[in-house]
Amino acid sequence: MVARVPIIEQCAVSSRHEGDIMVEDLATYLQRNKNLVFPHRHNFYHFLLFTKGGGKHSIDFESYEVVPWQIYFMSPGQIHTWSFEGAIEGFVVNFDSDFFKTFLLRPDHIHQFSFFSGLVRDSVFVVKEELREAIIDVFSRLQQNVQDLAFVRVALLYLFHLLEGSRDHVQTFGQNIYNNTLLRNFLHLIELNYKKLRLPKEYAALLYITPNHLNALCKETLGVSAGEMIRGRILLEAKRLLVIRDYSVAEIAYALNFSDNSYFTKFFKKGEGVTPEEFRKQINDGK
């Protein structure tokens, strides 16, 4: 099956970018990409700071009102739409998946930041007032030195640490380092295996813990069971694919490794409350 998901590459949205990185003022970026309002995916990391403006944007079907000093982060593959109102100002940064690959001993280090956890609820927040001047200074320096890739990598990590450290402790993972590591590893394993591994016991075995331990950890920290986390990821991918009209429901069921179309439809309706066809119609009708 040939993939038809509209994946947006950096070259399609950036007038110029240096060594897999783009830093730009938001007004210019939006003017050049003013028609980019359909549901789309990026093949790069993307984050954006609003300093002025209004409207709405959505990430993986979660909608947010735009407010000044809101910042959002997106990882490759997430579905994104926007509908902005009035004069929009701020900054936008895009960087490729391999941008830190040769720079960090552990290239996946950025996934340790809460806003790159893959959970939308942790990726959208308002920058605290006492941090705003420092954040603007970092963005300005990034723009001025975008050709110095070593500087850009260090500055981005500094920015990420500033933002992470300033947040009220993110509710998703808690402060227990061991539990934090387990949960992040669990989410990473789901991302890698959700199409073929469906049972909590399979992930527990990969984490060298018992299924009961994994389930208790998820319920205590995330408020849902391990099974719900796995099913939620499958459901999310189904919803992502359903916004792409070229995919039939049967093709989506096959892509997600369901044995037949009817089983997939039952699974989807149980999780979302509507059939795949009804969900697609709601999205196409703008509901």
C-alpha cells in the first residue's frame, strides 16, 4: 500500500534553512504558508511561540485557543491544523529528526523533555512571565546565529531546559526518577510497537516488570490503565489516517494490523463513540 499521508517537509515551508534547522519570525512564516490549513503532518520537529494574536490550532485532534505567550511543540508524524485571527507575531523553529544525532551521546535525549513526550497535553503551555525576556533573547540569538550549528544546538538545549525547569511540575510523570524512566520507556515502546503488540503483558516483559506493576504505574501517574494507553495510540493513528481521504477504512484496518474491517470498526466505535466513516465525515464537515 502506497502511503498517501500529506507529509510536509522543511523545504516546503521554509524559504531558507541551514543544516536541517530553520528559525524565523512567525509573521513571515505564516504569510509564506498561509494556505497550509488542511490537516497535515511534518517530517520534522516543530515548535512555535505566540507573542501576539488569536484563533485556534489543533494537534492530534486536540484544539487550543491561541493566547499570547503560548508555546507548542510537535514531533514528526503528528496531525496539525490552524486557523489564526488578526495580526500574529512570535517565533517558529523547525529542525530535522537527525539534528542532534551527531551532537549528543544519546540523540533521543530531547524525548526526556515533557513537551516531547508525545502526549499533546504536555506539549502546549503558556510561558511564565518571569521567563519571557530570556526566552525572547534566546530566539533572537538563534535567528542571528542560525548558520552556527553548534551554537544553535546548544541554544536549543538551553531553551528546552529553561522551559522545562520553569513549568509547574508536569503532572504526567511525577518526580520519581525510576517511575519517570519506566513511563517514558513504555511510551517509547508503544510508539515503536503499537501495530503489532497489543497487550500490557508484552510491554511489561520488555520493561522487565510485571503487568500489574505497569498497570498500577499507569493508573497512578497517567490516570488510565496500560491497556488504555496502548489502545489510545492505535486509535490515534486510526484517526490520523482517517483525515486522509485517499485511505479506505479497509486499508486503514489492514495498515493497523486488524484481522478484518468489522473488528476494526467495532474497536474504533468503542473508543471514539462513532464509526470510522462517521468520524471522517465529522472532520470533513469541520465539526
